[in-house]
Amino acid sequence: MIPLGCLVGTAPGTPTLPTVIGEPALGGFYAGIIDTTQPGAITASDQYQTGQRYLLIVAPKSLEISDRSIAWRTTRRGTNLSAQTRWNGLEAQEAYAYSEFPAFNYCYDLPYPNDGGSRWYVPAMDELELCYRNLKPSTNDNLYLVSNVNGDFPSFSEGLPSGQNPSSDPQGTAYTATVPGQTPVTNFQYNQPEYFGSSEYWTSTWCDDSNTWTMNLGWGEYRDKSPDSLQSVRPVRRYP
């Protein structure tokens, strides 16, 4: 693997940065801002305490592994689950991008632009939530009740209502049935070329020693799934 310090290359010039959600940019589409320099953005149990602010770029549909066809890990239980993080999918991928972790290995091997941004990676929980909030494909009601909060990470005391996102700018609050609504970005609406399907998508955030967090991009529900089950993955990358 390439060392973490080499993930961001030196580009010949600064690219034009996006300002509108869904705008094509940096090899994908602009999904919003992650800003963990904000007070309260990083929870006490998160192992990645260095705050960062960056544009989040979601990969084109052509790079998505769809139809629940890739595992997070080849076994349900094991060691090396060391990357506890709600927000830093890039560094979590550095911990997991080898053969035992197919989704991470897939994203790690994808070519990416030499523009000063990162490689593609499996989004952490708060990164994938931001994609759903801003690029929600359907007109379905959101799941807005607290559910599946018994995992070791994030801890039960922190709670885990769908939509609660301390890492984004602006910070996300718990969903209502109708907020967020369907994205106005036509290309990401249901059955359009870039839309998220309604299946479970992996995050890089693990729940406990036998489960991993997913998010259903049909109605915004967090779920804990066995990491050796087959789910979908939509890579993201970041630009500081």
C-alpha cells in the first residue's frame, strides 16, 4: 500500500472547486462539506481526533458496487478493528485496505485524479449521511426514529438517530419524515444516471466486533450488518 502521507499528490495547478451540490467536480460530484474543526464535531471515542475541513466528492455511478455484491470483511469476527471513526473514512481505509476487507481493497485500487485530493475510499458513517442528506434519490419518508443504537461504536450514550451528524457543515440534526426531501439534483433522483439505490451501503464505521454500520439510501436508516454479508459501496474522495 501507499503510505498515508503519500495519498495527496501535488497537482500542477489548483482545480476549480465546486460550490453547488451535485456539481460535477474532481472526478465525481460535490456532496457537501465535512468540518471536524467545529466544536463537538469529534466524539470522545473517535480515534481520529485531528480536525479537518474538506469538500466531499461522491464517485460516479460507474464506480459503485451495486446490488449488494461486496463484503466489508471476509469473516464476521476478528482482530484489527482499530479504526473507530464516524468521519475519517480515508484513514480507516488505510487500516483495512487489504485482501481480508474486499470493499476497502476495491476502493483503494481505483484510479483517482492527480488534483491535490485523496484517493477513493469507503465513506465513514457521517460522510455517507452527508451524501444521503444532499443527494437523496427518492420521495420516501425518512426513517427518523432512533434505531440500532446498541453497538460499541459510536457508544450507546451518544445515541444514533438517523441524520445526527456532528461532522458536517452545517451539522446535521435528526431527520423528520420529510426533511431531507428528495434532492433537486435531477441526475441523482430515482432511476436517473447517478442515483443511489435503495439497498444497504457500507460505511467504514464498525459497530462492534461482529457488525458494521450500513445506511439504507432509500430512506436514510442506519443498520448494523454482519461484515461478511454482501452489500453495496459508493466510493468517495476528499479535497482539503
